[in-house]
Amino acid sequence: MVIDSFYLDKFEVTNKQYHEFCKAVNHGLPIFWGLTEFRCGEEFPDYPVIGVSYSDAEAYAQWAGKRLPTEAEWEYAARGGLINHNYPRGDHIDQKRIITELGRFCGGI
């Protein structure tokens, strides 16, 4: 598959940025807004916004003059630009980089 060049923001959309969008277009706030245990809301302006649906993210992107990446673009970016490899860092898992042994338990959890 050939992917044309594309831009992807370097940082996540923050609570502050998303709140500005919501105020500007009278859009509803995310479901977790204001819950400090999730660090969501005006008290945490520089944290990534959470609890946003795909259609909400699409509306924000359009308002910001951007678009959401396609599935192929997202996959390419998530793999760090590597093509035809099993993992983002190549074809083999580096045992020293494993954070948790997820998948080695009954039911994969």
C-alpha cells in the first residue's frame, strides 16, 4: 500500500484546546470532564483530553483545520515509519522492553 505524505500532530490535543473548541461551537464537553481522578477538565489544561468519541474528534479536527489520519496513516505512524515488520522496533521482541507479560494469561489478560 502506498501512503502519500501527511502531517500528524506531535502532541495530543489538550483539555484546554478541546475546551476552546467546545466553547467556540457550543459543543458538549466530554463525559469525564471535571473528574479530577481522570485529570480531565479546566484544572488540567495541559493534559490530553479523554472521553472523546470518533465523531467528536472528527469535529474538533475539522474546526482546527485538520483531519483525522486514515487507518493506514495511523498504522504507519504507530510503527514509527517501519514497513513490513511485526513490531514498531523490528521483527523481534526485545525482552528487556517488555513492561507486562500481557497475553501469557488465561484469556489473554
